Amino acid sequence: MKGCLGYDCLGAGQFAVQKNVPANQDMFAVYRKLFSLHQMLWYLGEALLQKETASFHGELQMLIQTLDTVRRQPWKTVLTADIDSLHEQTNRLLKKTMQQKQLRHPSPHKHPMGKRFTNKRLRSTDFSMKSLLAADLSGCDLQGSCFLGSDMRDCRIAAGTADFTKGPAMSRAEAVQAVGEGIALARELAEDGYRLIATGEMGIGNTTTSSAVAAVLLGQPVELMTGRGAGLSDEGLARKVDAICRGILKNEPDPEDPLDVLSKLGGFDIAGLCGIFLGGALAGVPVLADGFISGVAALCAVRLCPAAAKAVFASHCSAEPAARIVLEALGKAPIITAGLHLGEGTGAVASIPLWDMALAVYGGCYSFAEGGIAPYTPQC
């Protein structure tokens, strides 16, 4: 079940195509269900390979058979599958697997938290029972690796947000939970000794949610706040503006209530990043905003708690038309203006050496007196 080359869907994409689902919203709904099923099958398959699960192999095999049966049903039947119930059963067995591994390996492992593994060949590596918080596994070959019992930070709120042109993207409670997850993560990083947090995100369509949230919070026209994202055509941009306008009209978010705006028009990514900025402020750790999307998250944080502004630092100004408007609203000046489109934390990371250099000059540069230079006297 390797799946796509560009995005490892664990075979869900091929399964969806083979079911001849009509090319409409049903296709995406079926894909999401299949992706969840294939994820569960993969994790349960890994659990089945562990020696520690021998005592409940039968339970694992029965659930694997159930999941396999569900995914092979006609697409209309797949749509009605109770994924939440199957998730609960899967999580119970995976937690049981973790507990058995903990009993077998009670001593703490030296963990790779924060370590850079970028583009490494890590096939069949045993990461079980280890903390991978803030570790960089981008571009790694992880085929056959074991992550059972590792700290991968389960911040799942729900299986994605809803279509905001038809109703709220999420409930207010879900927005609060997502913000809380971000706060908790930032505070934990601070407790573990991290003195700087760089934000970033990766997603499809999240400049749409960001433009919608920013337009409402700042009272700006949607057309002014909406850009081409990953490169939309004129027709695509018009559809994007139309979707945002319809979402605002449908949900009527209250611009004086950031949580209301976030829950009705935002995404879990923006809410989680909002929590990171709030958590950084609580812990006294500076947080670098990356591009437009994390800038909107910072705006939400500051609207929720104005004192959080002290923790927000702008890294760059992205090419999205609303990016500068958001930074101006925050009163933050970017130190890089290079027309970056990418996001994903690249601008924040690129700015770190500049912050280091500024700090080195501030803390280590000799004074005029130490350099034998006469003090500067202002001339009228």
C-alpha cells in the first residue's frame, strides 16, 4: 500500500479511483474515508509484527479483516462507514501495543528529540518508545521503520474541517481545543529548553481560510485580502474570492470575537499556530511568524490576548497581497522582503541567522570607550 509518489496516501487514492466515484464532492468524501481506513490498516499491520503483541494477535487480525472488508465495499457503502468507531477500536489496540512495549523496555531511551534527519535513509529504524518532538524527518526514507509508542504528538481534533460555504468550519469547542494544543506544545518546548520557536505550515487551500479570517478581523474587502496562493489563474482567483464571500455571508462571523471568526472560517492549522503564539508569550519564548498564514494566526492570538504581541516576531513578508496588511496591523516589520511564495517555515528559518547576528552585535560588540573612540556628541 505504498500509494502515490508525490504524496504517500497509503493506496487510498488508487482505491478511490477504482471505485468509479463521480468527480464531485463525493470523490473527496470517499477518499477521506479510505485514507483513514488505510492508515489504520498500516498501523495495525505494524503492531501485528511486534513480538510484544503475540497475546492479542487474534484481536489485531480480526480488526484488520474488518477494516479490509469495509474498504472493499461499494463507494456508497464506504461513505456510511462509522470511521470514528473504527478509530476507537484501532487506538485501543495501538495503546495496548505501546503498553506492552513499555513493559518490555522500562528504561528510558536516549531520544532523538529535535534532531535533524533530513533526507536520511532510515529504513527499518526502530523509533519505538522515543520522543520525536521537533525532530526533522523531511525527505527521509522510513520504509519499514517502527514508531510504535513514540511521541509523535497526537493533536488530532477531528477528521478535517467542514466546508465553510455551507456552515462553520469547526465548532467553537474544537477551535478552543486546537488553540489549547498549540499553547501546550509551546509551553512544553519552553520547558525542554527551547529559546526560540519558528512557525510554519503546509497545506492545500489554507490561503483561502487565512484570507477569510483576515478580511473579517481587519474589516477589509475580500478582493484586497485574497491572492493567488500556489498560483491560481484569473478564473481560479475569482472562484476563491467567491467562496470566501459566500462563507462570510453564510456564517456571519463576529469581527469582535476572534474565536468566532476562527471557528467559522479558519482551519485547525491556523488555530494551532494561534496557540503557539499564545503559548510562547506565556512561557516568555519568542515565536517567529513565517508567511501569510502564520501571520494570520499571530493576528488571531493578539486579538485574543493583546499582550501576546510581545512574543510575535516577523521573519519575512510573503508575496500574498494581504501579508503586509496583516503585519502592519500587528505592528511588526519583516526583516526579509524577498517575494517568497513558499511558506512552510522557510522564511522563519531563513531569518534565524539574522536574529543571531543582531543578538551577537548587541551582546558582544565593544563600546566606543573600549575601542578608543571618542563618544558621539550630537551636533545642532
